[in-house]
Amino acid sequence: MKIDSILILAAGMGTRLKPYTNYLPKSLLPIGDTNILRNLIILSQNYFPKTKIYVNASYLADKIIKEITFFPIINRPSIIWEPKPLGPAFTVSEHFKAHNHNVLVVHGDTYFSDLAFSQFAHSISLKQNDVSILLCHERIRDQARSQIIEKNGVISEIIELSPSDTNKFFTYSVPAVKVWSSSGAIVIKRNALLNFSPESNASISPTLVNYIARNETLYLEKCTAERISVDNEKSYIEAVKLNESTAKLFNRSIRN
Amino acid sequence: MSKPKNSSAIFLDADGVLWKDIGSGGILSAANHAIKNLELLSSNFTAPWLRIILSNQTYAARKNMSYFKFKSYVNTFFSSLIKIGLLDDYAICYHHPNANNLFLRKKCACRKPEPGLLYSMARKHNIDLQKSVLIGDRITDIQSGSAAGIQYLYLLLNDRMLEININSTHSPLYHVFTPLKDLKEFVLIEKILNEN
């Protein structure tokens, strides 16, 4: 299966990471010698060479635009600038209206290890036919923000819980029970969103994911290597540590 | 200027791209910068691209100079660049919706972000807009290129690049472009275009 374009969603305000995000969008918060956005673009270019990359930006967009110029003009991503944020589901839907082809959509707050991204890329390249795929990882049920309902690797629904719900919703459950949760990357095959018209500010999960799950076949892809969704101070620190450990693994220098 | 049918073009904004944007009337002191930047462009582009300037020029609309005198200056200036082979054509909008000069007060179809200048040049030279390139320094340049269906839209980085024309009645919800650090990056743009 060939990915025709990659869309990185980086328009969010990073509200839960304030004050860090007062002057920098979340995707640009420093993680060692890199940041989430730069990491995603480099991984995308490594594992999907020659695939056009788009980055959507709204909050502190000028900073994201300047970051993009870090990449040589030859393979520089394009910017989708939204003067007012449209909401991720709307952004993806508009991208599909402009280019009805296979798209890999990645959340701009997900810090992927090289291994996690390469495994996903490899799995996509092995698919014989165009399919829609949601990358998922296992989490302890009480800590999962999103929970996948699936059978034999086909997703029927995703349930999204607010941070407070994850604490109270399953207070009666056994803590060790694991569920599949969305990992922040989805492949959407051509024609999958032809009649999709989300409301503004609708999210990928659950709105867009459930649309595909109900109208098409959405496959679950297991992510077993490390990736971190940076949505609070704790996960930000975890991402910094992950970068440090993989830097040692690949003998990369760490700039402090 | 006999170019093949369905030719491609590189459309350039003037103020802020060919010379530093110093506000209305910058063209009056722009000759050296324009020549330098057009030489840079011409030396790098080997393919038969038409090089066309598209510009909003409001100096006369603001009554800083008479329309006929200003238009004559602009024509002489760009014609001289065509004569020395640095340029193929140019299209200028002199209007402004709030012009002091009543003759030029007009909500026209040619003032960027409207795509009128692009359409007129496309008709005149039989240009395939989809295969053409536009380089501007304001989001209004990008809007105009996008409305005309230009595929390759480049926005030069500066402090005013994301300013929106609040008078525009149908500003799109989003704008797609590739940012450019500086004009020197022209060097590699041709490679991208030839690969496509």
C-alpha cells in the first residue's frame, strides 16, 4: 500500500501544558536536541521517502512555519495555515476534499521512537490493498484515554474518555486489565471520507475514527514499541527521557 | 516572447520579493534590487518558464503621484527589465477600495487576493496555471494563487506574511503554501518542479 501524503496535525493550543506552551506550540517543545514536530517529519521522510508532507498550524503558526524552514526546500513540508483553528476532523476532511488519496494522519503531539514508527511504516508497506488502519497500543484500562472495541483486529468503535473519566469510570474494575488505545496515527484510504462532513472542532477520536469504523473496515495495528502522547507535564518528561535513551541507543549526540 | 502553448510560468510579487517592502511607492527606488533578484532567478531557471511580475501598486491611489505619471514610471521600469531579458511580462493593479484618487477607487477583480491578474496573464500567454509557480511575501499572494488553481505556492518569511486582508469578503478558512527562507532557495525550486 502506498501512502500518498502525510498530514501532521500541529494546530492545537497545548492548553494542558501551559505555561510551557505560552510561547511555543506543543509540537515545538524541546525534547533533547529535537522536538515532536521535527522528529515526526524526519521519521516520515526516512520511512516514506518522496511522500508529500503537510503540517497544519494555527496557534503560534509563525513559529511552526519557521521550524519548517529547518528542512531543505527540496523536501520541505507544506503548511496548512488556519487563521482560526478548524478542528482536526475538519482539517482532515478538507485535505481529503483536495486530495482524495491514501493519507497517513499523525497527531503533532505524539513522540514516536524510531522503532515504533518504522514498524508501522513497514506494516503499511506490506499491505496488498488500500486499507484504513488505526495504530493502537495496549494500556491499563484505568489509564486509557481512548478505548478500542474490536474483534479479530477490526475496530467497531472507539470510546473517548475525559481525564476525570479515566479515574472514576472504572473504579470498580481490575486495575491490571489492559485495553487497546489509539496511538495518534491513522491511515485513511482513498474514498473513505467521501461523505464525511464533521462539525467544526470535531476531533479525530472519536468522531473521524468512528465514522470510518462504521462506514468502512478499520483495522487495528498493534504498536508494541515506545511512543508517547505529550499532553501533560509528566508525559513531556517521559518523552525527554525516551529521546535520551534512544539517543544513546543510536549513538546520537544530546545537546543540552 | 513567443513561448510554447500551455507554457508554465513563475509569478512573482514585487514589493517584498524583488525588493524590500518599504511600503507604497517602493518601486520608485527598487531598480538595483529588482535587477539583482531577477538575475538570480534567471541564472537558476533553465527551463522555459515565463517570468511574470504581479503587483498591487497603490502609490497613485493614495494620491502620492498622479496616476498617469506613476503608471508611466511603472511601465518604463518593467519594460526595461523585459528589454534586458530578465522578465517576460508584468501585470499591475492600481486600484484600492478606499483610494483617495476617485478614479482608482474600485473594488476590482485584479487586486490581490483576487486572482484577476493571474487570469489575464494566463489568457494572454496561454499559461497552464496548475503547472505554474507563485512566490509572494503575503498571504494575499497565496490566496490569489490558490484561487487561480496554482499548485506550487511559496511564501517568503517575514513579519507580515500572515496578515489577512480583513476587507476580503470570502477569505478561505485555510491557506496551503510552502515557506521560503529567502530568495536564494530559488536555486533548488527548479529541481522540484522538473521532478514533477
